[in-house]
Amino acid sequence: MSDREEEVRLMKGNEAIAHAIIRYGADGYFGYPITPQSEVLETLEEQMPWDTTGMVVLQAESELAAINMVYGGASTGKAVCTSSSSPGISLKQEGISYIAAGELPALIINVMRGGPGLGTIQPSQGDYFQTVKGGGHGDYRLIVLAPATVQEMADFVGLGFDLAFKYRTPAMILADGVVGQMMEKVQLPVQRPRRTDAQIAEQCPWAITGRAESRGHRNVETTLEMEPNKMELNNHRFQETYRRIQENEVRYEEYYTEDADYLMVAFGSVARICLKGIELLREKGIKVGLIRPITLWPFPEKIIREVGQKTKGVLTVELNAGQMVEDVRLAVECKVPVAHFGRMGGIVPNPNEIVDAFYKEFPEAK
Amino acid sequence: MTKEEIKKNGTVVAAKPRLITDNQMHYCPGCSHGVVHSIVAEVLDEMGLADNAIGVAPVGCAVFAYNYIDVDWIEAAHGRAPAVATAAKRLNPDRMVFTYQGDGDLSAIGTAETIHAANRGENIAIIFINNGIYGMTGGQMAPTTLEGMKTATCPYGRRVDLNGYPLKIGDLLAQLDGTCYVTRQSVHTTAATRKTKKAIRQAFENAMAGRGTSVVEVVSTCNSGWKMSPVKANEWMEEHMMAKYPLGDIKNTVK
């Protein structure tokens, strides 16, 4: 089937990401193998996009090198990306901070596995803090997209790139190992052509293209500023960008929230398990709703506050020891009890466990 | 004789290169960086690459190289210049992409990036300033610091039993199939400066011709870090540095 058309396929989330990267018209991917996301690099190498779109695919010597290749490629105005899993994302933090400070567009994909340390290759959501609160040094933010389906794995590649270029800041797809490894039906986007040099020069007048004399001035990409006053101004500019993102880019989905007496908040694959649990609870006449943050930053705090404060209690379900729950508590301003249920070590809860956890936290609902 | 008369007589052998900016240099008087900057600027201009060049600056004394050489630059994180240059070149294959790195950047924190970029035969030129010390941070020990040489972090002299041996990374890079040209030069005399210029031109030609990675190591002085006068530093370099790091081509597959 032609890649010029939208195409429905059955594939893993990681494979969908690879196809979506090519079809977005990306210029480069730089990666390093790590379970459970190696299929991204494997699929890209198998597809040989250098022969079709001209996209560069390179297996780097380390995650450090890969993220700095992304920094170099993004500096030249190209649409570039990398992917890894938790321990590898830790290694990339230095480069991510530089990309943010350099006001460069780039897409980074984290298919999370359990930690800390070498941890496990099984799914986790343990990198919420690292991704949403910082990770690298300094005051910066990442646009964080949390896919729950293989379809969203594909869709968020284009969305992530678009947002990264719109705001000149790095975006991250924060997926859990479940979404990376499971196979689902996915509609792949239409193949877009890569941008021409002229289009890049127009879209990215700041790009380091080696055209100093024809441009009439040279471009320098640096994150260094020795004068405190100027460095503070740089920081104010970053913060202004983050404010605009917070105003315009909050994304979430809500289910059964109109009549909800209780609320669950979950992201990624866990939200789908929660939805099944909520259906079981509703069969018993217990009205529970769900909010699934799609952007973990900017966090959908307004909707969680509005819905959550009207309920009798909120349960946050995560594949970690309780990370997003802190933002949920802040959002509802502690007006109602906010509890956490999590599994760790690569264990994914089933819907009945979530129902049991709900009853344990809110026994009066029974 | 006035400046104008000298110019008229055609006796000028060196002038401020067109691609050197008017920004005041932060390099110490007597430091080799200024001379190497001038050479890079001259070669880029003479080869018609001013409108084609992407320089990648390191962390170290040359962190501000972009303030002095008037082409497009990317400032890399410490040691990562070869990775940054890899992507810049692969995504812009018709551009002249070069890194400019010191020994701390290239042969300590960035060893992996340097070796792997060279081993892949990236079509880039690496200008490597080897002065055996970390200049920018105040004269600490580098992998290239000579045995017995005193620095801020080996105040009684480098001991190989504690700190290992001076790293001859130029020789190491020459072992890799990806490098086409690895040479060790210096800029302490006019003759040496001319040889370095020829070497940098060769490296840039190799990069543009797609022959693989070229490395021009410039054995340099850091008279501030060495705590010597510029003249004494040149003498000390000839006697000690060049004994460990002898000048000349280590590898040239192009000739």
C-alpha cells in the first residue's frame, strides 16, 4: 500500500512511532538501543527512509551522543528526534536542558520502564517527576504528551513536532512500556514531504545553516550568557513561552464526569484500565468519573479543580509510588480527599484491583 | 615606514583576517588560541567557505570561539562537539562543519564522542588544541598533562601511579579506519604556523571532499596555566610537550 495515503495497520506502539516520524517528514532520528523501545530504531532502520524521504537515521554510541546529535540537528532548523527508555532518558537530561535553553524544537520519546536504577524492562510511569518537574538542570519545562493508545503514539509524533516548532521548545512523548509494546489498530498519517532549505530558512530564521554572508548576519546557537542581567532576561523569555503554552495547550479527556460523585485521574495505559474499573463500579450504581490528562505539562489543573472539587473524593492511579497525585492534590486545593493507588516494579493493575483500591479509600461509597 | 607604505610595498605577510571579528579577545597574551583562530578564519575565507561553514565550539577556553570567527556557530555542551557536528554535517552534507576543542573537552569528557565520530568517518574537521591543562577553569590536570607537570589538581606534579599516563589521543584516533588525516602541529614559530595553516586547509578540503574525519592537533601553550611568560612557555613546550607529542603527520591517507 502506498505511504501517500492514510493507512490502517496493526502494529506495536513503538513501530507506530517510527512510521509516524518518517511520515511527518522528519529530517533525522538519533537513537540508542534500550528495552522496551528498541523497535523505534529497528523499524526506522528497516524502513530505510534515507532512500525515500532523505531522512537521516543514526545509531549513536550512547544516549548522551544521541541527544547531542538532536541538539546539533535542531540547531540547523531540522525536525529531529530521539527515543529511549527511563535509564537512557536520565542520560539525556543534560542535552534536554541545553535544547530547552537553546530554544530549539525537538521531539524526545520516553517509553518508560520500572526503576530506579537499572530497574526492570517492564512498564512503569516512574518518570513523571523527572519529566514534568525538570530532570535536567535549570528552570525549564517540557511539553509532555502522554499517549494511551497506539493511535496516540502515532498522532502525538506530529503534534509533538508541531508544538515544539510553534513554541521553539522541546516536547516529550511520555509513554509507558504497555503502550510501546502492545499491538493495536492504527491509522498512519499521510506522508508529508520534508521541508526544503528555503522553507527552513523562512520558518527558522535563527537556524545555523552556514549562510552567514547571504543572510547578511551570522547565527550563533549558544546557551551561555555571562552577564547576569542578560541571563535573567533569557530566563524571563523562557518563562513567558511556558506561560503561553499553559494558556493554550492543555489537553485532556473526560469520561462520565457530568454526574460523578467520585473522580479518578490517570494517564497513559492506566487510564484505560481505570475506565474498565469505573464501568464495573457504575454497574453497582457508584457514579465515578475519569479525567485523563493528555498533556502532563501543561497540567489540566483547571478541569481537575472544577470537577474534583464537586466530588466526594479523588483517586489517582499510577504505575509509580505516587507522583502525579501531588499535582492532582494541588489542583483540587485539598478541598476533597485525594488518594493514590499505584503498582511498581513493572506490575500493571487489573480493573478489579482498581475497584478494590477505590473501595478501600472510599468505603462509604459501597 | 607607515602602515600604508608597508602595504604599498607588498611586504605584508600577515594581517587581521577578514573573518576575525572586532570583539576583544579574552585569551591571555601569549596563548596559542589567537593564532589558531586566525588560521581557521584565513583558511575558511581563502577556500570560499565563509558562507558555508558551521563551527562547533567546545566548553573550555575556546567556548567563546563564536565571538571571534565570523561564521555560523553552535556552542556544544562539554565534550559533545563531535556528536553535535555529526548531526549538523549529516543533515547539511554540503556544509563545512568543523569542531574546535581543547584537550579537556576532546580527550577527557568527550572521548567517546570523539572516537565514535572519527570511527564513523564523519566528514568533519576537528581542530584540537593540546596544551596539557584545563585553561578556562584555572589550570587543572588534563589527560594530556605531562608526567611531573604541576597543575592546580596535581600541585606536586602528575603521578602516573595515581593519575595514569598522558593520553596521546592523536595517535589513538589515527588507528581508526574512519580518519583520513591526523596530524600534530604547533604555532610557536612562523614556520610552524605556516605548516599548521596548510594542515587545517588539508583537513577542510578532506571534509568537503567527503574523505572522512580529519584531526589537526595543535600542541599549544597555556602560559597563564603553566605560570610562565609567553617566551618561556614556548621554550618549555618545545622541550617537554613536543618530546611527548612530536610534531608531524601521524596519518595521511590522502597524499
